[in-house]
Amino acid sequence: MNDFVQLWVYLSATPLFGLTATITVYVAAQALYARLGQAPWANPVLITVLALAGLLTLTRTPYPTYFSGAQFIHFLLGPAVVALGWPLWQRRQQLRQRGLALLAAALAGGAAAAATAVGIGWALGLPQDVLRSLAPKSVTAPVAMGIAEQLGGIPALAAVLAVLTGLVGAISAKYLFDALGIASPAVRGFALGTASHGIGAARAMQVHPDAGAYAGLALGLQVIIASLLMPALAAIL
Amino acid sequence: MNVLRGLAVLLLCQSLGEALAVLLRGVHLHLPGPVLGMLLLAVLLGWRTLQAPVGQAADALLGHLSLLFVPVGVGVMTHMAVISQYGLRMLAALVVSTWVGLAVTALVLRALMPTLVPAPTQPPVTMR
């Protein structure tokens, strides 16, 4: 028993632990999600995050120890943002034909999401640094961190809020679109990519190829728009 | 091998993007390096040689995009102080604003192009 404890203490302190735990739990969550017929509430990111946070709390493993392994996955967010150039390039034809409509929708949706988030947060009395971390929440996590830093928010909190926003969209968008009578997979996908970035887009990609394609396009557009316009918001706040 | 070649292109674009971001900061333009890298990649993809490798690497990365958010998501446990104090209010702001964002985007897009409903044809991906 003592040997086992020592082995655990050793293993849980190496980067191997964070990496192994992240990928293993995610693979299991994906299998569960597939078995449940891709039900929105069984979102694999939500399940993985809850399971890992529970595991770390139970084993009293500090987050930095976990992150020393998980950072190898986290690092890939940068190249993944660059990779969004691929769906943008693939759909350059649609962009040229419908660019204005897509841009208008992305601008309106992105601005509405950021404004309501900050507005509601302000009305509910959230402190300044939390408000400034809320503003970029519809942008994909790595970019949101950079924007929050410029705005004077807390980058780590902004990233968490962005991930939560993605989860809210991925889990509830289906019901919202059904209630609003929005049937087109392209429109649904584009809205998911705009308002709940990578996690919403990942959900769209699983549901329908058109939805996925437009979600990827929206994700790329939102990243550009937010990086350009958010600093302007900083001046107002 | 193609995936690896594509990954090399992505990382090179990101590196150039980061360098460009530092230069632009000098003229008070704040753009994240990966975003500049993305724009650079979209331009470079006009070069046919890059298309197949980048396509495969990008599809591999974007196909598992949600996994990449897990480490940050687990970070929620380090913000327990803020969450226990403001959790419900933050959640209210998050949920309502996400719904507003989704609804506004979808309604504006549907109003501006009601003809979008038929599926757009995707350009064929060149694979070797």
C-alpha cells in the first residue's frame, strides 16, 4: 500500500500525469457522447472538465502540476487558430459572394454578445476586472486571453469564461434555434461559430457538414473582428 | 508525412505572425500572433504545393478542436474564490449573452440571405 502511494506521488508529479489524464478522460467522454447519440447535454468537454477537476480535487493535485502535462495539448491552440486559415481559404468563394452578409451577421452577433455580457455583469454588480474578462468571452480562448490582457482583465479567467461560453452554446443552441425556427444548417453553424467559438464550432462540425463549414468560417472571422475592435472597447470601458 | 509537413507550415506561419505582432505593437496595433499567422496562411494557400499538407494538418487539428480547450477549462478550479462570490451572476451574464449572440447572428444572417438554405457546394480538396 505504501509502495502504491509512493508510486502515485511520483507519477502524479510528472508531466505524464496531466497529459495521460486529459487524453484518456476525453476519449472516454467522446465514447459516452457517441453512445448517447451526441446529445447536446452530454458535451465531451463539459464531462472531461468536470471529471478532471474532480480527480484533481480528490487527489489533492495542484492545477500547476496538472498543467505541466496538459500544456502540450494547450499549446496546440495556437497552431489551431492558424489552421483556421484553411476553412477561410476553402470557402473564399462564399466569402466573396456573401462576404457582406456574413460580416454584418458576425459583427452584429459578436457585438450583441459582448455588450449584453458586460451590460448584465455591470447591472449585477460584478467588479471591473471580471467585467473586462467577460468582454472577449465569445472569442476563442487563446485569443480571448490576449484581448483580456489588453483590456485590463484577468487572462486566465477570460479563458475559462470563453470555454464556458462555448459550452453554453454547444449545449443549448439546438433548442434556441428550434424555438426561433432557424432550420438552415449553414445559418445555425455560422451563429455557433460566432457566439460560442471553438466548442460551438466543434459541435456544429459533428452535427452537419454545412454547419461545420460555416462555423469554421465564423470562427475565423470572429477572431479577426474581435482582435481589431476589442481594443476600441477598452477605451470606452 | 503530409500531416507533419502541414504542421511545419502552420508553426512557421504562427512564428512569422508572432514576429509581425511584435512589430505592429510598435505602431500601437494589437493583433494576436496566431491571428496574423492565420491571415498569412490564407494568403500562402494560393501556392498549390502547400494545399494538401496544410489541409490534412488543419483537418487533424480542427477535428479535435474541443480537446484543446480542456486544460484551460480545468483551470476553472483555480478561480473558486471568484466563482463562489460571483458564480451565479457570471453564469447569468454568460448564458443570456450567449443566447443573444446566437439569436442575433442567426436572425441577421437569415434576413440578409434567405437564399442560403440550399447547401453551398464545397470546392474539392486536392489530395495526393
